[in-house]
Amino acid sequence: MPTKPMVEPTIEPTRKLHYVIEGQADKPVLVMSNSLGTTLDMWAPQMPALTARFRVLRYDTRGHGRSALPSASFGMRDLAEDVIAIMDHAGIDKAHFCGLSMGGMTGMYLARHHAERFGRFVFANTAALIGPESVWNTRIETVRRDGMAAIVDGVLARWFTDHYVLTRRDEFDPVRRMLETTSPEGYTANCAAVRDADLRALLPEISASVLVIAGEQDLATTAAQGLDVARAIPGAEYLALAAAHLSNWELPEAFGNAVIGFLRQG
């Protein structure tokens, strides 16, 4: 039977992180890490297939969804340490990991500094350095001044291909709602964490098994950037999907099959 979801567990007095565990307790654990501006619900398209094979732990990155935003600034190391804290709280010693965009960067840090806690990693639609800095600064200023509504349309235009937007617009309404309801303070704090993260030097030191998934039409983290990540990690595999940035939403079956196929190799 699926485990009982853990709702807003208090990891420690100053760090409140929301996570949910689903799937049979005897299955291998898979941790899913969301992108900037979304919640654990971004993985909804994959959940039926994933929970048939894994015990899936999804969580809201700090400042997103039902996870609290610390008063102090933070960086990629803190986002990675949140994952370890959640696993410890849930009594999980080891898991596979799949993260998209910001979640993929979180995974890179984990693969380098906490490899003993993980099996295989999937880094999707991500890069070791996402810039330029000026773009992040402009976005932060816009959201602080005008709120999330000021950027939602522009973000969605980068996250999905034109064909998908024209033919399946109703399907990404949940993604729009996630963006619209994200805390401006949480969003901008995480923008700063991504802006300031340069993980390129970590990649050659990763010894874990890694699959890098890229979107052929991704404007946020390009396929070329994804290929650079795969080439920098010894033995990493690379897969390009005919999608934009939110490839798991645009091509849910192809994305899910790629993740499941890779993880089951281990």
C-alpha cells in the first residue's frame, strides 16, 4: 500500500519543508526535485508510471508551495542540504534522484558532495551555469515590483514549444497556476540562488551514474548546455527530446520512459 503522505513536516525549528511519499515501501526510493516557479505537482504526469516501480518522494523546494522561505539568503548548497534533511526525516538512507532545471542543479551538488546517499541521477533541462546574471537581476526586479503575473506569460513561452501551446493549451493550465501562485519572495530568493551557482567545476568530479535529458527546443537551458553537462561528467548518458524546457510535461510518456529505463539499469 502507498505510504501515508507527510504534510509539512518540520525538519527543524527554522526549516519547514513539505514533502509527500507515495508508492510501496519495498520499492526503491526516487526523489523528485521541482523547477523554479513550480511545486511537487509538476511531476504529476509521471506519477502513475513512477509509483508502479518506485517509492516516490516529491517535495516543494524552499520558498515554493508549502515549504517555508528562510529569512536569510541561501545558495545551491542549502537547496541540496534540504534534500538530505528530508531524507533523514523520512528515514531514507539511499535513493535515486531526478531533478529538472533548478532541481537538476540541486542534483549536481548532491552527486558531488553526497554521492553515498544516492544511486542514479537524472538531470533534466538544466545546466551547470544558467545565465547571464543580468537576466536574473532584471527578473528579480520585475517580480519584486510587479509580482509573478508580470512574468508568467514570458516564462510559459520559454517552457513550451509553439506547437504545444497552440494545440494543447488546456493541458498546461496547472503549470500556469503553479507559477501564478508562487510566492514572489520565494521565487526571487531562488532566482538569486540559481544566478549565483556555477557548478561547472563539480561535474568532472561526479562518479555516479547520470542521465542528462535535454529539450531540443529549450530556450531556458539549451540542448547544447545539456550536452556540455553530459560531456563533463565521466560516463554520463545524454538524451534529447523534441520538447522545450518543461519536457516532462510536454512529452510525459517519453520523459517517464527515459527516467524509468535508466534508473532500472541500476
